[in-house]
Amino acid sequence: MKNVIIVSQNQNYYSIMSPTTTMIFLSLQLITSFLFTAIASSSPPGGFTIDVIHRRSNSSSSRFSKTDDDQLGSPYANTVFTTSEYRMKLQIGTPPIDIEALIDTASGIVWTQCLPCLSCYDQQDPIFDPSKSSTYKEKICDQDPNNPCRYEVTYADQSYSKGVYATETVTFQSTSGQPFVMAQTTIGCGHNNSVTLSPAASGIIGLDRGASSLISQMSQNFFSFFSYCFSRKETSKINFGSNAVVSGDGTVSTTMFRNTEKPNFYYLNLDAISVGENRVETMGTPLYSLEGNIIIDSGTTYTYLPDSFCSKVKDAVDSVVKVERAAFSGDMLCYNTADIDIFPVITMHFSGGADLVLDKYNMYDNTGDNYCLAISCVGPTEDAVFGNRAQNNWLIGYDTSSELVSFKSTDCSALY
Ligand SMILES: *[C@@H]1O[C@H](CO)[C@@H](O)[C@H](O)[C@H]1NC(C)=O
Ligand SMILES: *[C@@H]1O[C@H](CO)[C@@H](O)[C@H](O)[C@H]1NC(C)=O
């Protein structure tokens, strides 16, 4: 999906990094609102969020109750890494069909490609065929009882999915050993879809704060926690419910903030970035805030920072690294070296004392003969994004009930 990132080791990579295509890397932030005939009146200004689902007051609470917790266990899904993105495996429909969809904490629709295709891209698993599922039911909009609710979502890299909303059974694995079944989950059944990155996932699992995200649909019942641990080597897991609580030695937590203009993102507050011993403060730059200034996004690979602060971080790195800068590195900070050890350790300081001392892999990316800083500078109006590369080998828990994100340094490939 969104980001192309450093996959190729040829010169084309650098042309990808040209300023005009910077937005590509922010792809999973929505840039257009979902177009909903049914809810046009409730679309907030700015169009970032979308309370698309017209939920009846008690329609979901009947699915399962808190008292089922012990029997149901904690749901989880296996995750896989593909080039620059993390996916989760789950099942939809009855009988259950496997899908593998991108994990995206910065978008809010759960969708998968669906037959019949007006236009679908190639995916690894067979495309979901709703006509073969006994639990698939198109959602009807209140304002137009004769037609299914349509959705349309476009991501910042121009990837998109268009289709209809449906309720469908979604099945996870569970620590109880029994499948964890979420009946009547609202999903988007995408009939016209396009993504920019291949190999492509079957769809996208939106996990933001919006009402239609997977975690919101769970938390209306009882789960307000999820955690993941991204590893580039092996498969890992994304956990929900009690098993998703991140605690114990070495755990640090920071508050998640809600931005009134973009209320569905998980904003964290970045105080500073240390390059070696050199602490570069956000204070004094436009990024400075006490109420959230960077989105934590599992669906974007690199970390993005606005120019004003970003250039200070780059300068700090450049003052330490003594080897020659790579030619044609465009906006990225790249060096002619195959030795990652020459680079300084980078620490991200989130408010509340959550200091993440990052591994070199988190912050430096091998592009063949070169290493580049895995931070990209963006314009002053663009959002700062804490991407999945930097999150690698951290067990990261989101607790939407106490508004905390917790981090624990972990060898994610050894965890499960
Ligand atoms: C809501 O709950 C009430 C009482 O249990 C029930 O009569 C009603 O049918 C429910 N409505 C929906 C939409 O499920
Ligand atoms: C799919 O959506 C795209 C983007 O809006 C549009 O240009 C195209 O015509 C659509 N394809 C079909 C077959 O409807």
C-alpha cells in the first residue's frame, strides 16, 4: 500500500524519493473523506473522520458480553511482514475464508477485495466471494432503503477502495483455543480497488479511533486494548483484550492525544529526539506541542517530520557521520557506506518519560551500497508520523480506555 520505501536497490529508488512524491509515503492517512450518501450531514469539516455507521443503540452489545471474557479468551491474529508493511491474517464469512490485510492504525475502515470485481488488483489469497457466505449481509442506509450503503476511501498515495458496506462474521484465533467470532462486523466489500505496492494485501484493517475501525467495533463490547510486536524476520501476533496489555520491566508509557481536527488518529507527543548524546528539542520549532504532535501509524513505513525540526535532526546525524554523502540521495540523508555501526544511536523522547532508545535498524535503512536515515522531512502543514520501521522490535500496546500507548523493547521474532 502506501509506501514504496526502500525496496529496490537500483537508482530508481532515488527518483521515487523526489519531493513531488513525498506524499506517497504518508499514504495511509486519509486524504479524502468517505463519501456516504447516508451520512453526508454528519461529516465533520475537514473530512477526516467519518462516523459512517448508523449504529442502533444496542445492536452490538448483543453479540457478546463482558461475562464471556473467560470463555472467549483473548483474540489474536498472526502477523506477517512483506517488504515494508505488516499484515494480519484473519477469516471472514461463513464458512470462514482466509484474508491477509494491512494493519493500519491510521485509518478506520476494515475492507477486503470482493467479487464481483469491477476492478481488482492481484492478491495472494483468492478474492472473497460474498455470494458463498451465509452470513454476508449488505447494509442498507436509512436514507435510502433500496440501496446498500456505499463507501469510498482514498489514501494519501492515491490507493483507493470503493464498494458497499456489509455486516459479516470475522473470525480470529483466541487464547482459549476456540475461534473468536465477531458476528455482524461492519466491513467494506471492495469492488473497485487499487493499491500501489505489490505484492498486495487482500485489504486493510483500520484500527483508528473511528467508529468503524476494528478496535472500535470490538471495544463497544469489551476490548479496548490491542498490541502488536513487529519483526522483520518472522511472523508475530497482534493481540486484543487482556492479553494485549503491555507491562513489566522496561515498559514505558505515553499519553495518546486526540486532535480535534483529526480525532481518529492516535497522536503522541514528541518532546525531543536525541542523536547520540545530542538532544534535539521540538521546543522552539513549530512541531512543539504539549497535546500531541505526531501520529503513531503502523501502516506507514518511515518516520516523517516537518522540515523545521527534521532538518535539525538531520544536521545532528550529519555532524556525527564522517563518511561521504551518497550522490542522488535527494531528500533523504544517505551515505556511501555498508557499515551501520558508524551511525549514532537515536532516541525518541515522548512525553511522560517514554524514552525509546532505538536500534540502528529502526532508524537506518540499507539501500544496497548506501545507508539512509529512515526519517523523511515533510512540509510544515503535513503531519508528523511515527512509522512502522521505527516501531520494529517494540511490543506496543494501545489502551484506549486509559489513553496510553505503552512500549517495551522486545525481540518480536522470539516472542511467539
Ligand atoms: C434493543 O434491545 C431491546 C431490549 O432488549 C430489544 O427489544 C430491541 O429489539 C433491541 N434493538 C435492536 C436494534 O437490537
Ligand atoms: C474505479 O474507480 C476509479 C477511481 O474513481 C474510476 O476511475 C474507475 O472508472 C472505476 N472503475 C470502474 C470499473 O468502475
